Amino acid sequence: MSKKVLFCATVISHIKAFHLPYLQWFREQGWEVHVATNGCEKLELVDKQFNVPFERSPFKSGNLKAFFNLRKIINENKYNIIHCHTPVGGVVTRLAAKAARKNGTNIIYTAHGFHFYKGANFLNWFIYLPVEKYLSRYTDCLITINTEDFNSALKYKFKAENIKHVHGVGVNQSIYRPITIERKQELRARYEFDVEDFLLIYAAELNKNKNQRILIEEIMNLKASIPEIKLLLVGEGSSTQEYKILVEKLGLQDNVKFLGYRKDLSDIYPMCDIAVASSIREGLGLNIIESMCCALPIVASVNRGHLELVKDFQNGFLFDLNKTQDLSKFIEKIYNLKNMKLEMGQMSLEFSSPYILENVMEEMKDIYNMF
């Protein structure tokens, strides 16, 4: 009889974006693979798929229904491993799996960024720290993806049987990689950008946390010194309309381009000059890692996820969100010093090594093989 693994997350897009290589690995090892998320989109690498009505907000009553649904699924299928992701998915799954764990099911939870962190408001600490600490006692392996979260789990004496630091979810280096100058010119022509354009890219959901507003406002200041500057905003989100109105109000239609949701980022990243990121909170920042794999210098806001990836004055610059003038200063510096741009890009490529899929997969295999 084959072993069974269940992957749980609040939404199906999370599994699709980050965990397909791991589902495939389990299949190759002869495991029966199940997935439980909110969403009906069919996944190819899955033996059974369950639509569980998780809500993104922990305070929505729908999560109570999700708890009962999931508990029934877990009790009926008798899993060897359950790997849960996302804050709500992690809470509901671990509560639903309490009885199963007593009967030998191993529970793994990946924290993709604790909601309590240095600089977070009091309410986040008051609510999320006690919840995560309490649930850690029902966790056989707690995986953190940045050093700050790993240290917090140790500092606050989380009761998980094992606490591990893994370097994210892994980026496929055969997809995200540097390109030649000739290829860059070819891609720019295809996407209707000039060779002389100075392209900044930020691939992230358009929302208040990702904080694209400050980038748009700084482009207003930068276009005087860098007339050919263009900010490419990849993604959709709750703030899309607000940001489009702001761009129109500031007259930046030629300088800020909304590219929407894209499946061709492996072409868009390497044709750009700098990757930028302005998020307030970040667990690690997959967009930054993908950019690093494409040998781009990085200009990013100071937060725990970016601190993990960007070494100041080596593969880019970090700026304080309270000093947005530094953002402009660093972009101008890279623009004016062509050698710096190339050297920082090369350092980005070197620093990306621990985060590539091949290496992260080895870290995850070691964890899975514990059970």
C-alpha cells in the first residue's frame, strides 16, 4: 500500500505557483498525492483534490466549515505526511489534524513569513505570536524561510518537534537565467521597448503591502535625470485601479507600464536593468530571487525578506521606507555607473545559488525523509 501525502493551502494558486515540483517528487517516489485548497482548478500531478472553503481572513466563519471538511478528509485518508502552507491553511489544518497526529500522521508547516516581525504593529504580535506558538505543539516540523523567523521560533520557544530554516520554495534556474545583449535587444523589440530605455521591474500583487505607490511617486522625481526611465509593474491586485489613477494624475503614462498578470516573466526580467521592490512586509521575496537568477542588481526596501537577499553595496541597495529619496539616489547611481550595474548583477547571480530549486529541493528531501 502506497504512502499518502496531503498538501494544504488557503488557495489553489499557492500550490500551483510554489509546490508543483514537490508534488512531482512525491509521485516519483511512489506516494499517493492529495491536495486540499479553496478552488476547483484541476492539478495534473495530484491523485485526489479536495475543494475546502478556506477563507484568507482568519476571522471569517467559512473557516469553521473548512475545519470540519478537512478533519473528515484527514480522518478518512490516514496520511503519512500533511504539509500545510499559508497562515489560515496552517491554522485550520493543524487543528483539524490533531487526532490524526496522535495516530502517526506527521505534520509539516511552512511559515512563509510570520505576521509578527520586527516593525509589525502591536496587534499582529498580540494575535499571531500566541497562535503560532500554541499551534507549534501540533507540528512535527516547522519550516521557516528567513533567518528572523527562524530565530523568533527559537527565541519564543516554539514547541515544534523540529524547527528548520529552508531557503524558500526554489527558483528554476533553467527558466530564470541571464541572457546575451543580443537577446536583450531582441526581447525589447518584441515588447516594444527601446534599446536605450532604462527599465525597472517589480513583479508583485498590486496592493498596499507591496507598496507600489512610492515607486510611482519616485518615478516622478527620476524622470528629470533619467528621461528614458520606465517602471514595469507586473501583477494585479486590490490597488490596481488606485495606482492607475495616480499614474494618470501625475502624467506618467509613458514612464509607468502596467503589464498585468504574466506567464512570460522569464523573458521580461532579463531584458530589464534593475529589479525594484518596495514592500512593507516580506517573508522572502520570490520576485527578488527570480531577478537575481537573471543577474539583475536590486534596489529594495528594508524588511526581513529583503535583508536575507540583498547585500548592501554588493548586489544592490536597501532603502528605508521613511527615506524614499534614497530609492531615487540608488537608482541614479546604478544608471550612471554602468560597471556597477554589471558587477552588482553578477553578484546577484552568485548570491542566488542557495535559493535555486535544485538546492532547496535537497533541503526539503532531507525533511521529508525524516518521516
